[in-house]
Amino acid sequence: MRPRHASRDLRRAREFEAYVAGAGGRLLHTATLLTAEAPGDNPRARRLLTLALAHTYASWDRLRGEDPYDVTRRYLATRFAHGAWRGHGGLLRSRPRPGSPVARLTPQERLILVLRLHEGVAEEQTAALLGLPAERVRTLCHRATAALLRPPGNPAPAATDTAGGGDGPDEP
């Protein structure tokens, strides 16, 4: 390998290493939210992040001023969507763990909620990224937020009739 190519490759590797050192933790947290795994036990999130970082590294020289974090996040989201919604690539087929608060959400709701609320991506950008109408993104985000605010597995209390005062059914 020629010295010029070697120094360029070394510079590229160092830049990418610095990027991962700065953004890797947040990206792993995002991937963990998407897969609804526990932070300490997240093999699917780690695999998803590895794929996204490999994609970003492969296109590193072609970013041309584009934010590498946005590129990686976009790939995370589209790879998750592709695997979760269409059932391709065994990466995301297993069910989320019930202990995760976001496990109650559908993969689509989880993705939209993570992009909109955790990552702060604008509604229109989220819609464009996922190929959905902005109104659909808004609806799914509201539904996901409402589902998270509801206590899990608590059925509505049974209606009781205290007006009759008796233990038996009311008679007409």
C-alpha cells in the first residue's frame, strides 16, 4: 500500500473511531429502545448498531458534510423498520422482553416514538424517512405515548352498584 493511501486510511479510521467514541453510547441506547431490550442484555440492539456503524464507515469518505450521526440513525431506523415490519432478516424477529416499558408498543409505534421523542426528529422528517404520511406519524406517536402513559395490564375496575345496598342483583 502506498504511503499516501495508508495515511488517508489511518486518518479515516481515527475520525471514525472518534465519532463512535462520542456517539456510540447514544446510538446504542436508541437501538436498545427500538428492540425493547434491557440495557445490559441487548444483543439485537448491538447487532443493529454494528450494522449501522459498518454502513456509516463504508460511506465515510462520501459523507461530504453530511452529519455521520444522522446517517447512522437513518440506517438504524430503516434497518429496524425493514426487519421488524416485513419480517426479513432474523435480526429482529424475537419478541421484546416484557420488562421494557416500550415492549407493549408495536415495532412501528416504537420506531416513531424513539425518532420523535428520544431523537427529536421532526414529524415531517420522520414521515419522509419511513415513507408514511405526516398525519400517520402524528397519529402513531400520540397512540404510542398514550399506551406508555396507561398502567400496564390493569383492567378497568368492575362497575359495582352501591345504590341498592344489598349483596344480590337489583330487582326492578
